[in-house]
Amino acid sequence: MPIDDLEQRLHRIVSALNAISAGEYVTAHTLEERDDLLGQVERSVNDVMMDLQTFDLSNREKNASLEAQQRAISEKLATIAQQGETLRVQEAELEAKLATIDRQRLAIRALTIPVLEVDDGIIALPIVGVVDSTRASDLTTTLLTYIATRGVRCVILDLTGVELIDTSTADHLLKVERAASLMGARCVLTGIGPDIAQTMVALGVDLSQLRTLSTMKEGLRDSRSFIRESSPREGERGR
Amino acid sequence: MTAINDFSSQDHTSLAREVQRRTRGALSLEGAAQAFTKVLYETFPDDILLARVFVTVPYVKLSADVRAAVDGLIQKTGIGDRMRDDTPVLSLIGTTGTEAPWNDRKRSAGHAGIPLATSDFIDAIPMVARLLRELGVGLDWIDTGDTSIVARSLGSSSGLFYVQDAGVAVDHLRRKIIAAQDFVKQYDVKTVFGLGGGYLETSSFLASIVFCRTEIERGKIEPFMGLINRIKVSTSELVKQGRLFTH
């Protein structure tokens, strides 16, 4: 079977193969496929070229897909970083708020233990609310500071505003009294109403070691009397 | 006669090359799509009843005949307020089948274009909803109008829409995936499969749906997925240049 235009067609085949080997298969011209033996070669070269073009497209699509995924990941990382920054700011704000709350808590604690200087050497501590270990500790510190710095000799612990006295509260109050005594001050407990007294009896709360009086007025009178009696009389001074 | 169930991997390579050979040099995407459906139909005349190719086209760029058909659908379904100039319309661009009207897209006015206007609208068309989901495009982007999903779906032409038996297959809402059951019964449609992929550097997406009158296993369909890239090699420049329809 004769092959038409042999030399020209061989040249075209060589050019196409050169283009393929140079990686230029995307832009290479498709060979005309004639119906002879060389046509089968032309067809095979075209097949290879088409396969390479398809692989090239697949690769470019995969790269584009990867780039799109990388962009999406970068965007997500940026969002996460931004969220991290927002969290840091919120954390700082929260810390500032906690510090404010702490300061306020200290202020409130100070306000819940008011110390009234009711007479020379006599202070009264009207206690309101619940006496837990923290408050008992604050109460002791405040009281001892006053005793030490102001020459306090009598302390009136007024429980009129205390909601409940249980064994734990009683224990705390005894410790306060003991600490005050060690510093040379005398404690009087006042303001124990009938309800609290009944509860204390029911619970077996023992405050017998403390001097107790019904009202703050009586406590003040008692303290003045104590100071008067324990102070040297006018005539005895200087002897 | 060749049967899909008997097709070897070597046969698939030859078919892929034939598809590329017959689609290259087309003057429009429609010309290439028409050639593609013809190759498929002629290769498997005993299996294939109807082969179709769709491409997403922005509403404003639709050909006059497709636009007229889509406008009719928009009016009928009341989605006009959700349509924008750039709303993608899944437009029929190639069709070959056993019935004469199935060989001319202009005689398929009822399926000329499906506007991807809202996810709810598409979700109400089980076959299209499933096709988009299984080809990796999904529906979420439709309401936002973010067509960059096409770029993200590149390289994922591994997506395959597959319904083994059109007469019985249902979706998660127990609806028939192939809703046109009168068509399924009349032509004894069995397996339906779809292939698809996005075009690089564009927001266009190409999808082919093939209705078969034989039941074909999924494993025998999977080798067809590579055909999409063969058409894309032949037509990517046409799509970039906007040469979609043959006027």
C-alpha cells in the first residue's frame, strides 16, 4: 500500500514527537490521520498527545484544588489567630474585672466588720450575717489591730444582726475572745435574742466561757463599770 | 454490540481517546457536548437510552431559546425574586437518545435549563440535588451565590452520580430520585449515572447524565469518570471565550 507525502508526513510526526518530548504537548498541532499505515502512526502520536493533554489538565486541576485548599486553610488559620487575639483581650478584660471584684470584695468585707469606738477604751463590733472561718479570721485581725493600736480594754461583740449561731460560729467567737484576752482586752457578748438562745440550747452551743449580756446598752454599762473598777482611784494615784 | 458490563479497561482508554478526538476542534461547547453524547450513545446502543450534557451558564448569558424556557420555569415556580444576572443555570447543551426529539436540545424545552436560584428550589428536584451533591458541588453555596465552590471542586471529578435502579431508588426523604417515573416506566429505565467537573479559571461546571435501559453495577460505571476531563481538554478554551451555544 503506497504512502502519500511520506517525507512531509514524517517531518510532521518528528515535529510532533519533538514537541511532546519538549513538554509542549498542549500547544502541539494534531496530526492529520490518513487511512494508511503511516496514518496508524499519526493516530498513535495523537493518542499520546491527547493522553498527555488530559494528564496535564488533571495535574493543573489538582494543583488549583490544592491551592484553593491551602487558601481555605490560611483563611481558617487567620480566623483562628484573630479569635485567639479576641480571647486574649477578653481574658485581660476578665482579669481586670476579677481584680475589681476582688477589691470590691475586700471593701465589702471591711464594711461588714465596722468597729465603733463607743467610749474611751471601749469598742463595739456589731456583727451582721453569718460568721464563717474567713470572717472570724478578719474579725480577729481587725480586733487585735484595734486593741494594739488604740489601747482598747473592752470589746463588745454585738450579735443582734447575726442570723444564726451554731457550734462552728460559737467556736469562732471563742477564739476571737481568747485572742482579745491575750492582748489584755475583755470581751462581752451582747444581742443574743430569745430565738437564737433557743437554737443554741437545742444545738448544745456552749458560750459559758464568754460573758454574755442581752443588749449592747448593758454591755456598754458593764464595760464602763469594769474600766472604772479596774482603774486606780483618783486618791490612789501617785502614791 | 458493545455492552457497558463487558467493557474492558483497554476499551475505556479507546473510548476516552475517541471522545477527545470527536470533541476537539468543536466551534462551541454545544458542538462538543453533542458529539460526546453521540459517541456514548453510538458506543452503547443497547445500554443507553438517553445521554445528556449540562453546563452552568450565568442567567444573563443564556441563549435566547434557553432563556425563554427558563423564564417560563421561573414564572411557574415563583423564584423570580431570587434570580440575579449571575445566577447559574444548569443548561442543557448536548443530548442524544432513542427518540428523535431527544437529539435536539431545542426540542427539550422542558429540560432546557434549571436555575440554581435557591437551595430549597434545587432540593425539591431530587435528581439534580443528588447530582450536585455527589459531584462534589453541593447546594450550600447556592444561597450565598459563592460560585468559588466550582474552583474547590476541581480535581474532584471522582464524584459520581449513580442510581442503580431508577424505578426504586429513593433519597433520604423517601422521594424517588428520578422523579419522572412515567418516563422511567415507559422506557423501562434502569441505571442512571452522572459525571461532572468544573472548568479551571471559570465558574462553569459541566455535568453529564446518562439514562440506561440496563442495570449496570457501580464498578462498571466508575471508569467513565475520566471522560469528563477529555471533554474539558477539548472545550476549556471555548468555555473561557464564552462560546457555549451554537446559534
